[in-house]
Amino acid sequence: MMHYDEKVINGIHTQGSRGIVGFMLEKLSKQDPRIIAAYADVGSRFGLIQKMNGSGLQVSIAEQSLIGIISGLCHEGFIPFGVAYAPFITMRAADQIRMSIGEMGLGIKLIGGSAGLVSGNLGAASMALDDIAMMRAIPNITVLSPADCFEAAKMIETASVLDGPFYIRLTGGINIPRIYYKDFDYRIGKADIVAEEGRDVVIYASGMQVYSSVKAVEMLKNDGIGCTVVNMSSIKPIDEKMICSLSDIRLAISIEEHNVIGGLGSAVADVLAAHSKSQKLVKIGIIDEYPKPDTYENLLNKYGLTSEKIYMNIKNLLQ
């Protein structure tokens, strides 16, 4: 695994949620020529055209074909990354993923950019709000959602050296708030407590909502409400031990840019039910509907996914 000093980490944080893909794959492909990327007409958006130096394949707007192509490359000994916008690389290619990746267990790494609400101005078809639910339900696939650019870099590197299929879900746009400032040991299936201000509430968050939750906890602290924020970047496998260790807290909240059905909140609920925990869980996200087109900021506000709305929601729940 690569070592990341402060200068490199600072550079990674300037890449944005999509640019980090090309940035990392360029470095990794130089170390291991088996690493190759195929992308569905998004090369310029993910920094792939500029970075991959001939080892990137443009398959045009054909996500279903992309899965078949990288499946063949995997059979030939390559370590292929398939890159596209999240709603299209998952839902449009669902059957191909189910058969070629899930059933065959091929070591394919899928990266879905612009997940959640960030493309909300383009309408519901461009919002990935059901991708976690689908990918969780397909056997053998590891599902990850990084909190910031550096964690995304660590995930991409980790996926490149581990066997089996991966889906990495990237939320947010260009300016991604930082959660991690120093190098750390990223481990699949492990959650990370990123704020620990008390045990009145535990917040399970993924993607950009980790930062929003941390900021909300700072406001709640001023009101005498102590919360713990857990970065659940590994959604499948999920950290059951962490969830059980925090199940004595009276209120748990899941926060995600995803339908509240089938996403992170459902994964947490599955663990609580399996271990007979009676903790109350409130799921904050998109409540089983197709959002109407709007700006990212307005949609986050509408669905209670800003730090201010999270703050108010928790206060109301405790009252």
C-alpha cells in the first residue's frame, strides 16, 4: 500500500469526488500494468482521458456493454475498473452486474460518480437513490461510500489489491469537505467514529453526510446534547460489532443521500434486528419518492440533509 504524506493528502483533497478516480488510477496503473479503466463517455469528468495514458477504454454511452467488456478483461488477467455515473452503471447495467459480476464473482471494481442528489438539476433519472439497495442485494459485491476524497483514494487503492467485486459510490461534487487529514489504515468492513461528543444520540452516516453530521453535532453540543458520529463507509460488509457496541444509546439515526428503503439505514436496522437490539432507529434520507429537479443545495435542504436540518431534526426527536 502507498504511503501518503501531508503534501500528497492535500493534493488529493483538491481533486473532487470524480477527479480523484483518474488521479488514483493513473498512479496505480503505473505500479501494476494489469490495472485498466473502462468508462462510459465520462473520461473528462473523472480525469481519465488526461491521466490513464492509453490504458483507459472509452465505450461511449453503453454501460451494459461496459460490464461485458471489463468482464472479458478480468478473465484475461487484468484488474479492470468500470467508471460511469452512479445511476447508469448500476441500474442500467443491473442484469449484467448480477450475472457477470455477482454470480461469477469476478474481480471487477465499479465506481459510480455523482451518486445521491448532486445531479438533481437534471431530474430523477440522473439521481442515484436506489443503487445501494440494488448492489447490497447482489451476492459477493462489496459496497463502499467514502466520506471525503482521501478516503475515496484509500478505497480505490484497497480495491485494486483485493480479490472480488467492488462498488464504490461517490457523492458530492467538486468541493468536498475534509474528514481525514492524516494517513490511516483503511479496512473493509470497519466503521470509524469521527466525532464523539456524548451518548445521547448515535449518528450513522455515509458519503457527504458524514461531514454534515459532524457539523450538526457541534451545534448540538452547544445545546448540551452529546452525539457520536460513525462514518459507515463500508456498507457491505457492515461493521456489526460497532453497531452492537453503540446499541445502548437510546436513539440511533441513519443519514444518507439515498432512499430510506434499502440503503444504509436498512443495513443498520438489519444488524439491530439480527442481534435482538431494541434501540430506536430513525432513518433520514429520501422517503420513497422521485425528487423533482432542483439544485443540490435545495434538495439537501428539502430532505433534511444539511447540518442545520440535521441539528433541528435531532432536537425535535429528543423533545
